[in-house]
Amino acid sequence: MKKSKNLFLWIGSSILTFIFIISILAPWIAPYEIQEMDPPRFLEDGSWVAPPYPMSTKHWLGTDSNGYDILSQLMYGAKYTLLFISVTSVFRLLLALPIGMWIGWKEKKSTRSILKVIQLWNTLPILIIALLILSAVLSRTQSVQNQVFIQMVVIILLGVPALANTIHNHVKELKKSSFIEGAQVLGAGDYHILRKHIFPHLKPQLFLIWVMEIVQILLLVGQLAVLNIIIGGAEMTFEISTGDVLIKPNTSEWTGMLAISRYKIIQYPSIIIGPLIAYLMTIMSFIMVIEGLKEKDDLKQVSYELD
Amino acid sequence: MKIIRDFLMGLSFITIIAMFPTFFKYKQNPFMSFYHYFSNIIKLDFGGYKLNFYDRFAKPIFPDLFHFYSKSISYLIFSIIIGIALGILFSIVILLLKKKWRKPILWLNYFLISFPDFLLILILQALVIWIYQKTGTSIGNVYSRVDDEAILLPMITLSLFPFIYTLRNSLNTFEGIFTKDFILFAYAKGLSKREIIFSHMLKNALPIILASLPSILQVSIANLFIVELVYGIPGIMKLLYNNQTMEVIFPSLLFIWLTYFVVDVGIRFGKKQLQEGMAK
């Protein structure tokens, strides 16, 4: 019984390791090059076929409307998705940790007013604000690096207040413990207590908070992609066979691929299956890690906070 | 007093956010646009909107905004009520089940609570169209038209999160209450499980479930944004998305935020009253 308890943690972390290894090895193991297209071609009886090609032994997950192999695109795109979510979540944590610890520890008039501002900011809908700001700031003429940088900064900054509030709650809980009181009686300073007594007790919970933050960023990025804000931007091309307008994401990032391919879900369901499974698998394995971590004894008191 | 201070602070946040697009998109001085907007408001000129990008003329925003708002809010309120009611119902059913069956349902719960709403919409739309192609019966509208609005699919999408959240929350609280003395006493007196659940536990769990309303509302508002845009419902979120100007962002964001704010303040006030009543 005890062994099966952390089945979630095992499955989740092994799937994530698998995705991570694939993202590193993509240039060697992907069946096609990233820019390799499968153009429209004539068949022997004189008729012709155009992408998207369905699933076959040549293309395991089919091709998209431009003729790119979806499996290879997913393999190359994994590093963009993983890098984006990990960088944004780490920076969120790095910015929110000192703020949250300070306002949780010091109960002065200034910290209390900062807390009020933070808590009020959390009542605003983050998705709508992110959309308004990003669609105002981004333009198609910017380079891919600039667009990714701007998106990262906006997503990081909008998430910091909520995270600082969460950390503040944990620190406030820890502050009631007797060992803190003991250190205060012995004459330890604020900085010393925060560094030597509070931070070590916060450390195991910080990992869980970090994973939760990753799930939230994944959801936010996916929602933004559906609202046409794709990481790294996109460019317009034309479909070869019909002349329809096609949107091609600049990076083969998963949420972007998912959002773009949803327009063709009825005609060509094979386009969406690959990105859908990849995105869902990532998000579900992160959730498995969260639930597995919560089963651990030292993390049981952390509640599942959504915002 | 505190409420007025919070309201003014939220108002200033929204003003700053509303100034953002004018600054970056239209390259205007944000303070000048701010000044123009509020000086026009004093002259009772609230600006105009175009719901679709191909509309030729802008309509005056003000009486129409209430119409859009009431449409959005009716979707929100009905879906949350349905979600919470189903959540409580299902949690009672699960409690009446044997322990063996509870675990798989809890596992399902873990995965559904963070299920991306836009994927759910996508799957539902594709499913309805697929069923229509196979059998010829249409379950619900996939996209809103002027005379025929999509109702069933948006409701399912919107009520999933309240349902799962309430289910999880109420199961947790029920299990917490199970070990309390007064429940054990009721058992000892020979009351059946069903009687205990309906007469004792529901009464004690309801305040806790109601207290989770602000966090449900917060997620539901974000989901409503996606739902309105993907299903094409002409509500306040679609208005906001298609008109990113100060004239539209400021009032519509204010209305959206006020919905949350009023519920949050109301729940906090009710909680305080309840605690004071308990103390007496």
C-alpha cells in the first residue's frame, strides 16, 4: 500500500524526463529536418495530393497544412515549451520569494500596505490583462527573440503578486513556530532568521509551489495561444492547394501548434492529435507530480491554490 | 471605509491597464488620452464600439454595455449554480458509495480540475459535429448566430470547473466533518448514514462551500473570456477583445472586476457575521 502511494510522482516525473530527453536529442532522433517540407505531388494516375497528409508510415503523426512533419515539429518544439515555462516560473519565484518572505515576516505599516496592494491586484483577471497588454505591445514586425522576451517579461510580472501572496501565507504560518521565537529571544536579526530558520523550512514547499506555477503558466500560455497570442509570434502563408490564409508559428512551440491546428479539426483531425496529446501529457504529468508531492508527509499542509 | 479604499485602488489599477493599449498601439500620450476620456465622460460622451471588425459605424457604448454585461453574467451565474449544485449532489452520491469506488473518482478529479478549458471546447465542438455527421441529430449549437445562440456547449464548458472544484472541496469537508464528535454521537444514537449526511453534514458544509465562491468566480471569469470568443457569444468579453480602446476597456473591465469584487466583499462580510454569531 505504501509503495503504490507515490505512483503518481513516479509516472509523472518519468514522463517529464522522457519529454526532456527528447527535447535535447531532437536534432538526432527526429525523422525529418525542421525546415523539411513535403510538397504537393502528382500521383501515377495523373491526380495530385497536397498536404496535410494523413498519418502513415512515412509521417507517423501526419503533416500540417504546410507539409511539415508533425512528429519532428513536436520534437523540435519541446525545448521551446519546456524552456519558456521553466524560465518564466523560475523568475516568478525568484522575484516573489524575497517580497513574500519580507511581507510575511515584518508586520509594519509599509509591508501591510504592500500586502493590501498585492491582494487587490490578485482580484483582477490575469488572463484578460495579459491579453490586453500583450496585444498592445507585440507587433508582427518585431523579431522572434524580442517577441519571446516581451511575452516572458509580461507573464513573469503578472504572476509575481499572486505568488508573493502564497509565500507570505507560508511564512506567516512558520512564524508561529516556537523555534522562531527562540531565535528571536537569542537576539537574531531579521535577515538571519529569514535565511537560517525560515528559508530551510520553506524549501520543500517551494518545489511544490514551483510545479504549481508551471501548470498555471502552461494553462495561461495555452489560453493566450487560443486568443492568437502565440509564443514567438507567427507569420502568414498561403495554402498551396486552395489559397486559404494559413498561420505558421515562428517557433514550433506546442501551444502555438495546438492553437493553429484547431481551425482544421473537422477536415483534417490528424493535424491536431499530435500537439493535443503532447500538451495534455505534459500538463497531466505535472499534475501527477503535484499530487504525488502532496502525498509526502512534509508537504501535506500545502493546499491547492488556483488563481 | 475599507471597501471604498479597495474600490478606489481597483479603479486606479483598471485605469492604468486601460491606458496601456492607447500608449503602445496608437502611440498616443497615455495621460492625454486619459484626460480626453475623462473630460468626455463629464460631457456624457462615453465613446463608441464596433462589435465586429467589419461594422461600418461605431455605436455609442453606454446603454448597450448593460445588454452585453447581462448576457455574459447570465451565462456565468447559471453555469456556476449548475456546477455547484451538481458538485454537492455528486459528492453526496460518492459518500454513499463504498470506499472502493471512491478512489478512482478522486483520481479523475485530480486530472479534471486543471483540464484546459480551450481543449474542452475544442473536443466538445468536434464531438458535436462528428455526431451530427454520423447520425444527423444536432445536440447543440457549435457557434452563436444572431438568431440562434449556442447555450448547451458553453454551459457545459463553464460549469465544469465549479463542478469539479465543489466536488473536491465538499468531499474534503465532508470527510473532515465525519470524524467530529457530534457525527459520531449521531451514529451512536442509531441514525443512518443518509440521515446524517442530509441533516447534519450538509448544514455544516454549506458555509465552507460558499466561501470558495470567489476563487470559483475568478477562474470562471477567465474561462468566460475563452468561451465567449470561441463560441462567438456577443457578451462583454467579446466586446472587450474586439475593441481594445480606452473607451471600451475601462468600463467593461470595471464591470467584470466589480462582479468579482461584490461577491468577494459579500462573502467576507457574511463570514464575519457568521463568526460573530458563532462566538455569541
